[in-house]
Amino acid sequence: MLVSSTLRAVLLAVCVSLAWSDTPANCLYEDIRGTWTFQETERSGDSSLSCDELGPVVHTKTFTLSFPNNVMDEFGNEGTWTMIYNQGFEVNINERSYFAFSYYEGDFTSSTSYCDRTFSGWSRDKTVRNWSCFSAQKNTKTTPRVSRKIATPLSTRAFKNDLKMVEEINSSQTSWQAKVYPLHEKYSVEEMFLRGGGPGSVLPNPPSPAPATPEQKTRVSFLPENFDWRDVEGVNYVSAVRDQASCGSCYTFASMAQLEARLRMVTRNQRQDVFSTQDAVSCSVLSQGCMGGFAYLIAGRYAVDQGVVAEECNPYTALDDPCDTDTSCARTYVSEYEYVGGYYGACNEELMLQALVEKGPLPVGYMVYDDFYNYGGGIYHHTGFKNDFNPLEVTSHAVLLVGYGVDNATGEKYWTCKNSWGADWGEDGFFRIRRGSNECSIESMAFDATVIP
């Protein structure tokens, strides 16, 4: 398949240029925090502006990024900033928004991240006009980070269910049940890796949840014990489960699923759009295509800057196809977006509960281990068992958080999530996972967005 050949080409690459199909950068918070000089071009472009090359510098700005998410310019004006996972950072100040990917050299097997500078990025004002390009250089040097996102070569051989692992999971605990999915064996090992997030979504250092404040704990004490957006007083606001197939596009499915649900909510189910995931895969410079990516950049920045379109405007192919979206299609936009808690690293269980009930379903990221592929039902937790035949890399998968609850028999708390592996997987395409213990880092990366109906 095209996805497999594309992935092999990436893994053989020696140096990556300014192409956003993959970003093996791995920058940490302390690498980014500090004082930066931004060099910016003329602010006369629109949302079609290409920033492959910087162009003549017209504006030079100095921004100091400090703890936890504060930024100040050279004149004392204040704003906010956040990291975008380990990929880059966004600054919002003086009615303008800046985003750029951190600079790196190499590929997914081995890369060097130069976290004190960026590739050319994009800037525009709060009204999504007056676009410009910019690049940023930190005023103090950081030590380059050498990392390997994929420790071993990915195999093109067929994936095999590990019957022994399934038996061991079921005999060792009773919280959840593992099962064999014959459908998985139509994929190769590398395609199953892509279904779990892909190399563009590998997070070596996921953040820990922020400690809950007494005020946060008090607020959630008034929430119901069980809640699910599929049944709010008998009404379902969640769109149907889809299947991402062999493309690492879970981030686009989680993104579009959130916007679909939020649109159903705000229109009382009068609009039940299904949005194009292929448009984000193929047309967004913020997307990493079938290599993986992040909901913040798609349901957030892309949906604000470019908007999203209906599925029929660019039907899903599960391939890294060229952009072929029908330009006559109307677009739906987002007005505001942020990580739950306000910035990357501020999330926790209490904030997720409140945002879920008060605002709607949330894309979340979490780490996918070998045993998760065989989830059949119950409240998942990582057992530690590995597939002996097909050792898969740990990836960060994106799904849609739709509810939470407490198991009547055991008292175990759980989240309910909508996956993108088809309705025949898990609990009709959904799964439950332990809540309150940051299981597989699921309570550290939730994302919120406000859709414009």
C-alpha cells in the first residue's frame, strides 16, 4: 500500500528539509522557556501564505516565555504561550498569534532537535487576517537533543494476533477482556503501528497531570457520578464510529469527531455534519499526514485558520494523497481553542470532568501499548504483556472522550472514549479506561475547541 511505501521512504531519509509530512522533533519545556527573538516578514498575506522560505524581515520582536504560560514583549505587553506537545510552540500576544515547528535534522529513526530555533512559521492577527511568516531564535543556546523515536525498524510482514498474550491478559486480571481480532491480520506490522498513532505521534516524555486545586475538587463534586454525551436525557450528540484503516490519522478523526459533536450540541442536532478527515491529512501544512499528528493543530489552529469541510468534499482514502478538496465547499470554523487547563501541562482529571460536562466531548491523547490492540471490553489498564510476534512501538493515540462513570460492581472509575478502529472493535467502537490514575497518560493532554455553527 502507498502508506507503507511512504513510511519506508521516511525511515530511509537522512535529512529532512522544510516538509511538514513528518516532525521527529523532541523539545522539552525547559528548552523552550526563555527569551526569543522573532524575525517576521511584512504582514500583508492571507491564509494561503506559504512560509517555506522566510522572505525579507520587516519586524523584529523580542518575547520572553516564562512559567507557566506567560509571555512578555520588549515593551512589557503580556500574553500567553504553550508548547504543542514536543513539536513546537504557539505564542499569542498583541492581538497576534504565532506558531512554528521546532528545528530538527534527521528522521524518525534518529534525529537531532535544535530546540533554540524554529523552522519558518506562520503569524496572523486575531481576526485571522494580515498573515506573515517568521522564524525564531532563542537568545541563549540549548544543548541539542539526540533522540530515536523508532528504536527498531518497522516490519512490512503481516501482523499476527498473539493468542498466548490474549490468554495471559484474561487469566491475570478481571477488569477488562482481551480478544482476537482476525481483521487486524489484514494489516502489516507497520500499518498497525500507524493505526496506533504513527511515528509523528510518538511522545518520549508525556507530561504529568497538574495537581488539582481545592477549588477544582469542589467544582467536580457537584457533577453527576456518571455522564455520557451519547445519552443526555435520551439524546445522542456523538457521531458514528469510523475506521482510520492503515493511515496514522487518528488525530484527524478525533479532531473531526469533536467538531461534529460540538456542532450537534449547539444546533440541537439540527446539523449532523460528518467532516472530512482527508482534507486535514492531505491539505494542512500543520498535519503530518499518515505519519501521525496532533489534535491541537487540526481541531484548533487549522479549524480557525482554514476551516473544515464535509466528508463528501474530500472523501477519506487512508493515503497520503495530494490535496484534492472541492474548493466550492463551505467551511465550518472554530473560534477558540486551548489545552484543557489553558496550556500544555496544565491538564488533570478534575479539569477534564468539568470541561467534558460543561463544554462537550474532548480529544485526548494516550499511550498505546501492545495489549490495547486486543481490547474487547471492560475497563482497560495496561497489563505489561507484549505481543511476542509483532513488537510494536509505543505511540500516542488520539481518541474522543465522550463520558465517564463508576463501575457498579467494582467501584472502579473510568473514562469512555470513541476510537477510530471501526464499530466492530471494543465496545461497539468505544472503550473504557481507568480514570483518576493517569492511565497511559490519558489525563495529561485533553484539548478543547469552540465551533461556530
